[in-house]
Amino acid sequence: MYSVREAAAKLGVTDRHVRLLLATGEISGRKLGHDWVVLGLEYERKRKPKTKRGQTTDREEAQKWEETWTEGGL
């Protein structure tokens, strides 16, 4: 069992997104009064996380570096 905050940290999403997943039944949980208790974290993101404009992910950065290296640029 996890709190909404713990589940969000493990899934890499916001607390609000976890509550949405619980409400739609995409992850299992129970509502106790005003609070949710997350029972399972069997969830797979349908798309990759957004990045800010001009910001690259570590994977993209590594791929650019590898392309430069293999082309003899370094």
C-alpha cells in the first residue's frame, strides 16, 4: 500500500496525475474518506514525459554525443 505522494514518486508523475489514474481505474486503490490509498502500481505510461522547450533528455544527449563521436567529429 502506498500514499498518493509515495505512488507519484515511484511512478515519476504528479500527485494529481495519480489521483486521476485512481479515479479512472488505471491503477488500483481505495478511497478512505477524503484520501486515496494506492493498492497497486501496475501502470505503464502511454507516452514519454514532456520536456521543456530546448531541453533534451539524457538519452537524447547521449545519442547526439554518440553520433558525433562515430562520425569522427571528436
